[in-house]
Amino acid sequence: MSDQQVSREESVLRSVKKTLTDVIKDTATPPGLKHPLKDDTIAALRECLLLISEREQELAAGAGREMNMRPRFVDEPRRQSEVVVPLDQTGLRRKKTDK
């Protein structure tokens, strides 16, 4: 999204979402221990993140952008539309550098 303009609202939503997720990560406890946040607070955090995500999707749809940014792992199979061409089969020759 670096080549597209991001609205002020989108940057605020992104910042708030990052802050909320950082708070959630910082207060995470190992299994078996009681969480320091109340159950109502945890539910409110989930609701806030849901509202932020819904608004981000609305803004992206209004701007004509797709919300299909997902991480891709190295061992994940490639889509059928992607073709990998080995560089040694392109016919391009390496430039020899003078040292």
C-alpha cells in the first residue's frame, strides 16, 4: 500500500489496532495463570478490534482496494498464476566485473 494514499482515518485505525494488539501481547499470561485483565475488558478489546477491522474493510472497499494482504510463507505452495523462471534459463549473461 506504499504507492497508494492512505487516509488520515486509516492511519489512525492502524495505529490504534497496533496499540491494542501490543497491549494484548504484553499482558498475555502462560496457560494456567489468571489473566490480569477482567473478562469484560478482554471482550471489549475483541469488540474494538472487530470494529476496527470492519471499518478498515469499508474504507478499502470505498477506495477500490482489495483487503487480500496475507503473509506468505517460504514453504507455502505458489498459486497457479505464478511462474518461477530460473535466471540461468533466461539467456541473460552476467556482467564480468573488473577487479
